[in-house]
Amino acid sequence: MVVKHGSMSALTRQGTRPEVTLTHCPYCSLQCGISLTSRGGPVTLEPQDDFPTNLGGLCSKGWTAASLLDHPQRLLAPLVREVRGDRTSPLRPATWDEALGQVVDAITATQAAYGRDGVGCFGGGGLTNEKAYAFGKFARVALGTAMIDYNGRFCMSSAATASNKAFGIDRGLPFPLLDVARAETVLLVGSNPAATMPPAMQHLDAGRAAGATHVVVDPRRTPTAAGAALHLAPLPGTDLALANGLLHLAVREGLVDEQYVATRTTGFAPVRAAVGAYWPDRVERITGVSVADLRRTLEVLTSARSAMILTARGAEQHSSGTDTASAWINLALALGLPGREFSGYGTVTGQGNGQGGREHGQKADQLPGYRRLADPADRAHVAAVWGIDPDELPEPGLSAFEMLDRLGTPGGVRTLLLLASNVVVSAPDVNRVRERLGALDFLCVSDIFCSESAELADVVLPCAQWAEEEGTMTNLEGRVIRRRQALPPPEGVHDDLWVMKALADRLGRGAYFSADPAEVFAELRRASAGGVADYSGITYDRIDAEQGVFWPCPATPEGQPDHPGTPRLFADSFPTPDGRARFVRVEHHDPAERPDAAYPYVLTTGRLMAQYQSGTQTRRVPAPSQSSVQPEAQLHPDLARRLGIGTADIVRLSTRRGAAAFRARVTDEIRADTVFVPFHWGGASAANALTNPALDPSSKMPAFKVCAVAVERIGAPDDDVLLTRPPEHSALAAPTPPTLNQQLQKSRRKDLPVLAKNRFLQGVFPFTGEGMDKSATIAPELGYVVPEGVVSQALYLRAGNSSDELVSLVLVRDGVPMRYFPVAAKGDVHVPLRVVEDIDGGSHVELRLLAPEGLAGTLVVDLGLVEH
């Protein structure tokens, strides 16, 4: 595959921007405060000591985030297929005009043939609020389609649905994260912040130091569980029975807060009746958690002056995830926790903008401000802000997996726009998803790198990274924060707001859109005004002055003081019609898939500290802390012994949907009937080739966290080939090893030998252009074969161009472009390659030329390489 790689260092893009920019980490929902600095050298990153969520802490992902800003695999130009319509042909660089033209052609042709819903949009939980809002608007106003959803459906949807049912609002934490340190008891259900968001652990650590008791519910003894006073290890898929069992004990032993239930809630009677069937012995048989541990857990919850119940994906990513979250909410309400000081129920949001991304219109049934697309009043309000008739708005569409599962089928989406999401790794039953993507008439992907999903596309659009854009994010507390631009995007790269505006212009709907994030945010504020997630009183200036503003924050009349925002919800009432929280009766049911003779064990999935989501970014970080982490299957020693599996052996996991290979990690930190794998990889170790797409009927959440699996040993520790699969289009999806420059940095390696030999490809050469879509050989002197047994690296390029038009030099390895170097008309360029790639022995390296057909001139070329 032909891909245009990075050729412009972060340093050369600084211009006159401030040396220090306060912004936020691009990864998880903590949105840790960081500062980016450039003082005549590479961009460096430091944590902000005073930002409330991280207080000077960062995890390994955060510390290495800046290394991707100038990564050699970064996309710097749109890509289209060499043969239009043939996805087996290579991708090649294209102009924006050509790429956007192909997208618009596909949209118009599809909608002419299949109707407006023949085009679909799929977004990501990492988009800024402005981009998430604009994408929802783009689908409904520019395309007129109902078919839009996003990958947050795979993350927060069950907890969001349960919270809306109970509280009338969905905000991950209804209190600041700092409050966690003040809770005397914290019950964490299916959450492992020690690995997934380590800076948050300082709040838990502070609580324990002050005498707090922590209980962790997880089938594995994770680092978080290891530090807790009590670890409950239920069978995956039985958390609902556990919660109902605790509430049964609370009722039986008179520990329900009857006054709170009577004055602040409704619907407890049917819940009280339902949990009567969850006596302790029965719950122990269902879950595997002992009666003694049930009693101890209830004791620490009810004896404390303040207590929190926090759930996360381990409890929620099930076909009954909404009911499970409701069961834990029921327990919290019965104990009188929501609204009490330093107490309550919350859910730990995962993705960077998982909170904001689900508030402003990316979901199939939703409009900005958490308004409902099916509500006439909500439709009228948003339509007025957008300047359209409410009847122009489509009805609610399909949820994420429902839309993906019908791609290319009669009545399904035929052209898909995929923004900041890698569904070939992150969706359940990815073999099925890959097939459905292949059945599309047209696929367009916007991303930073050529992800596994992008490799299947007709058109790939490069986009700006986090440090190159402005906007807002909303973290797990509901704190709206600023993402500030520290450097401009590389030349020719645009952010997604620009792309949506450009497409809308070509579709004749450009007047409704802006590429300016400040203008988009101002419109978002108006659209959200009066909604559940009201941002109308939040401004960029307030965010800067207050380290973020908590929603809801309505605008106040002119001359009145600003609304302070709402750090803590539910102190006096709930945002329901009667001001009361609602109990919801729920029952335990077996998971959608149970073990049997063919698939005798339980598989569960989750995250690792070193990786993030589908790994599109973190698998390319060259630091050993990231790149050396492998996909491992955790097995209990008893299970490993029974199956003849040793540490580091290669094992195949098989389910009814597919198979994947992993290196075995034998550990007593997991139940003997359960296998755990991380989901950050594609290819041979794609965990989601195994997972069950059975959906929660309310949230449409797939059952990521439990399915039936078979395990077998297929190789010894040195059979590494079993963990690889030849890439279908390119090797870009593979983890990136550290480059030599990065290895030689003092902070990383001090023991490498001195480099041995320099090599130069240089000279003065006349040229005649053969076209901007055809790279032409310049001269034999600008090519050579790297000797066997050594590795070569390009370190810099100097070049001059005597003609009157821009030309580009292309560094090619074995016929595949590695870098593009624009050389201006009657100008020169000097590019030090701060991030370089290894070129193995036997590779043919060459500089070629892209120039307008017939253009004549002279080139001065000097490419410096080093061999070692």
C-alpha cells in the first residue's frame, strides 16, 4: 500500500506559538492536565501539578503521547485507491479535491439509489465536543440520514441508560473525583483504575491513608483489587445477582435507609419483593462469592458515614448490562447514598470524551444537550438553532452494532463515513464486521494513522492530532475542559471540522456549518440550552479561569451572576418530573452464552496499562513501556496444568465466532474457570474475533465481558510466528519498534555501540516532470541497495528546486513510498528527520520525483543516511 508518511517535524511547525501550552492528555476520561513545551527543540510534555484529576501524575501512555505528533507512519495526505472502486488495488496519495470529490460522488450516488439512509456515519468517543456535535448535525442536516452512532455505544451505554432511568440524568461521576478521597468506603465493581487510569489511584490511596475501606469486585486479582481491603471474585456475568444479594441482606437486617427511600425515591416496593429471592446461599452458588464476604461488604457499606458504589465496564459490557447497573443503583438508593456528602453512585467513564461524546448528538436517538430525537419539543428546539424545519430531521436510527451488522445489505447502509474509530479491532465479532465493511459500496475513514479499518477503505483522510486542534472535552466528572492548540497541523492536514464543512459545501449545505471550533461551541451552547446536559453558561474564558466548568451550567440573564456550574448532583432533588429517584426492578439471568462441552470456559476481556482502546495510537509508540507489551491470555495454574500449557506457550482461544492466538500468562490472579485477554490488538490476536455480539435490549451494548471459550496449546514460547498474520494490505498495523534515534536518547539507552558508516545520495540533476500522480526516477545516483547484515536510516534531506512550481521528492523503499518532501518553487528545504525508520539489509532505497507533467528544471539533492 502506498502511504504518505510524515516529513515535517513538530519543531518546524512551531511558528510563533507560545512556548508553553496548557492542555490535556489525549487518552482516557481523566483528561489529565499537561503542558507542552518547545524552546528551540522537540516538543516535551509535563503533567500539570495543580490540575484536579491528576495532580501532577501521568501514566505511561500520557508520558509518551507527544512521540506520536511526528511519527513516521502518520498520514499526511488523503489516500484513494489506485483503481477507483477496487479495494484490492493499492492506496495512493491524492489531493483533497480528488478525495473529497470521490466521497461526495459516493454519497450522492448512494442516496439516489437507496435513499438518504443509504449513507451512514460512525464516530468516536475521542472526538471533541465540537466535532461530536458537528458530526451529529452533519448526518442530519448535510446528509439527512438517520444512520449515525459511535463507538461509545460499546463503552458507556448501559450505565448511561440505567442512570437516566433512575436519576433522569447521565453523568459518569455526579461528584468531583477529589471526593473519592473523602469517602470512608468505596465499592468498585468491574473497575481497575490502577491499570486503566493510574493517576486516579492517588485519590483512592489518599482515602486508604485516611482509613477508608475499599472493596473491589472483579474476577481477577488486578492491581486495584490487590490493594483493596476485600476482593470479591464473582463468575463473569453474575454481578447483578451479587448486587441483589447485598440488597436482600440490607432489607433482611434492617439496614435500608427507610426515611431516604420514602422521601427521595419511588418504586422500592417491587424491588424489595424481587430481592427476597436472592438469599445469601443462593447468591453464593450463582456468583462464587462467599456468604461471609457478602456480609462483610454490606457491613463496610452501611457502617461508614460516607460510601460510594462505582461501576465500570466489567459490570456493564453485558447483554444485561443496563439491568446490572440498575441493580447497583438500587443498592445505592436503598442505602441512601446519592446526594449524601462524599457518597453516591457513579460510573467510571472510559474514553477521553466518552462523556461529552454521548451528550451532543452522535447517538442514533439523540440530539445535542441530551435531547431526544423522538421528542417533538426537543426536535423543535434544535431545528430552530440549526435553522431548519423540524420535519427535516430524520427519526432515530440504528445503534452501533445494529448498523454495522447490516452494512451492505438490503435496507442497510451502503456508504459509510468512519471518523476516529477502528471498528475492525473494537467491535464485537470483528470477522463479521470486516465482512460487512467489505460489502459496502464505499467506505471513507478519517484517522491519524492507517488503522486496520482504514486499510479497507476507498478513501482515507488524514486528520489533525490532539495537540494541533482547539476544542473542549468533558471528563468523567462532567468537567468541561479546553483542548488547546500547541502547534499547527502539518501542511496539507486538516481537522475534522474542516472536512465536514468542505463536504457540506460540496453537498450544497455548507451555509449550515463552520470549521471554527469557537463558532461551533457557541452554537452547541445554544442547542444544549434547557437540555439535561446544559452547556449554555459555559464559555472558553470560564473554562480557562476555573480549570473547567461542571455541567449542567445554564446561561443566566444579562446582568446576573454566572451560574457556578454543578460539581455535585442530587443534593436536594433529582432531575426527574417529581424530583425523586426511581428504583428499577431487575432479575439475574444467565449470560447470552454459557460454557458447554465444546466451549467449557468463560472468556472475559479488558484493558492493559500500556495500551489504549484499539491500539491505533499506542501500538505505534516507540517507547519500550508501550511497544514491548504483548497480547497475553491469563490462565489460572490449575487450568493451565489441566490443558498442558506452560508460561509463555502459544495458545489458541476459540469461540463460536472465531479463533485468536495469544501468549499464555499463567497466574493465580484469575479464577480457574475464566480466561482474560486484552482487546487492543487486531490480526492474529484480535480478542474481538471471539466476543459475542448479543445486545442489551435497552442500551444495545454488546456482551464483550462474557462468552464461552475453548483453549488449546498450539506452540512453544519460541513459536512467535503463530502470533503473526500476514497483513492484508500493509504492515502499518503492527507495533512499531523503537527507532535508532529513540534508542540512543540518554533517557532510554546508554549501552549501544557507536554508529559506523555514513552514506550520502547527492548531486545536481536536471528533470522533466511526468505528473503529480507518477513518481519518476531522477538518476541512478539517487538509489542504492542497503548491504545485507546492516540497517540503514535516513537522517536528513536538503534539496533545492529551480523551477517555477512546487515539486515533491519521494523517499521510496522497495517501491513503496516512505516520506514525501515538498520543495517550493525556486526554493529549498532542509528536513532533519527527528523520528526515523529502520531500513533492513537488502532493501532498495531511492529518491524519486513528483512534478507537474512537462515541468522542467534542476534539482540539488543531498540525502544523508547512516548504516550500523
